[in-house]
Amino acid sequence: MTAPPSQRKQPLTVCYVLSYRSPRYVRTKTLTQALRGMDDVVLVEAVNTMTGPLRYLQTLARLCAARFTRRPDCWILGFRGHELFWPVRLLTLGKPLIVDHMMSPWDSLVNEKRRFLQGGLVERFLSRYERLLLHAAHAILTDTDLHADFLAERFGLRRGKIRAVPVGADEDLFVPPPPGAAARKDDLFHVFFYGTFLPLHGVPVILEAAALLRDRPVRFTLVGGKGTDLGDFHAMRTGLGLDRVTHREWVDYERLPGMIAEADLCLGGPFGDTGQSSRVVTGKTFQFLAMGKATVVGRIDGDFGFEDRENCLLVSRGDGGELARMILWCLEHRERLDEIGRRGRELYRSRFSSGPIRDILREFLKTCAPQGGRG
């Protein structure tokens, strides 16, 4: 029997809040897609469209409008929410606030980029600011259980307060290419990587591998980088005389799938030997797997379902020699790469795609948001 209207639970109204310079960032899309796909959730968005400093005011204005017109039961503050946390916390008082904390600003600035010294005034401020923020949040999302363990230990959090949700991929964009779509213009083995050239990505490791393979028919295409990281990259590439390493500073996001499709092998990484690299599966790895491409993955602890030379190619992080040997194996076993890519896509669909993300998020919402909405 159908419950009378007076007894039927109301959907949970969830407002997703974001103020980020890349409002179309994949994490935003995967989380909002998951929420939109739940029949017991109504999604409201307070997301910026401006990309400059005025985006913060735009987001707060949209948040206020949502609070007084839609009265959300629960709020989710998206990626890099630490920049706007306290105004958001003030404006959402009385309702649960979940923070998506995929990146620790303290860890990034102190340990990864080494901008500030341990024990210094700025380092102590960053640590205390992040600790207060995470304790003030009702619950926390991050990308892996390894990252959740790190946050719990470093900032004294109850582990049950944190839930790992895979980054996933934009499944409207990163789809397997049709057979024969990536016709070769030469006989070289094409290896593709893109990223922001952060320390965790390990771009120097890729260049070391390229140097070891300079006499082999292998061409590397690397996209991305900025500032000092990019200057160091060019200096190292020139110093090693890497004529078959092509670099492009920028490619429109919508063009990435075409470049991925044309590659024989994709480098997901992370290849850096840093603390952060030991805890993450990169977003590009999910994109490559979603497209069914053979993908080299930097080995980290934890059960992610990765099986070497079955659904991916696993290498140790920080080892250019091992990466070179793996690329050489792929060159010599090209006939196996399509099958490895196909199995990688199966892994993506079973563990990291929109369906599993939706299931994880739905269960987590049950533990930290009022059930049945305002009903």
C-alpha cells in the first residue's frame, strides 16, 4: 500500500556550494551528478560562474538566496572550501555542513610545495586554521581512505566523520573512442600525460624515463604546467636533450579526450615520491580508465582493484628507471594494451563511476543529514 501523503517522507534538500576558479572542475560534476541521480534528494546549487575574486561574493549571494527560498536540510561545501569556510558556516548555522576536503592546504604548502618551514609562524597558523575548520564541519568528504586516515591522524578527527568518495570522471566527455578512431600518422609509440606539474605528479620522473628511452621509437606529449614548475621542466628537458618530448602549455578541456584517444599509452601517475602522492589516485587516471586506455599508475597502498598488466600498468613512484622499463614493455607488447585498457574500463565502471559514487554518497548522507527532509 502507498503511504498517505501525511506520512510520506519528503526528499532531502541538499545545497552544493562552490567558489572555485574552475567551477566546471570534475569533482564538482561527479558529486552534483550523484546527488542529482538520487530520487530521495533535491539538489540546489550555489555555484560561482565568475572566475576572479568576485566569485566569492557571487557564491555567498547565491547561498543566501538558497537559504531563504529553498531552506536546504543539508549543505555541501565543494573543493577548496577552506577559502570560504567561515562565512559559509555562519550562514548555514543550524544545519549540517559537509566539507569536501580533497586537499590539505597545510600539507600542500608546507610539505609538498615547501613554501613555509615546519614550526614557523605561518605553518602553525595554517595547521590551527585547518584543524579548527575540520572540527567545525559536521562531516568531511575526501578522495581516498588513505587521505581520510591522514586527515584523522594529523588533525585529531574521529575517523567515522570522514568518508572517501572517488573523484570519478566526466562520463559525458571521457568515453571510449570508436574502433579505429585514433589512426597513427607515424610509427612512433605515443605516450601522453597532462597535469599541473605539481610535485606529486613527478614530472621529473617522466623526463628521466624519456631520457632512458631516447633511442627507442617513443614520443612523449606532456600538457600543462605553470610558473616555477614549468621553468624547471623546460630546463631539465633542454639539459637532457629530449627531442621527442613535446610540450603544450594549454589545451581546452574538451579537447583532452581526443588527445587521450590518439595515445598508445597514458600516464596517470602519481609518479612523485611525496606524502600526498602516496595517498591519491589522480583524476586523470580515472579519465584514462573511463576511456578504456592502457594506463600507467603509481603504486600506493590500499585496495583500489589495480592489477599490474591486467587492468593497468603499476610502477613504483619516484623511479624513472622503472617507468622507462614499463613503457618499454608496453612498446614490445602493444597487442596487449587494448585488452588491458578494456579491463581498466571495467574496473572504473565497477568501483569509480557515477553509480558507485552515488551509492557511497547516499549512505553517507544518511549518517549526517536529517532523514526524510522536512517531512
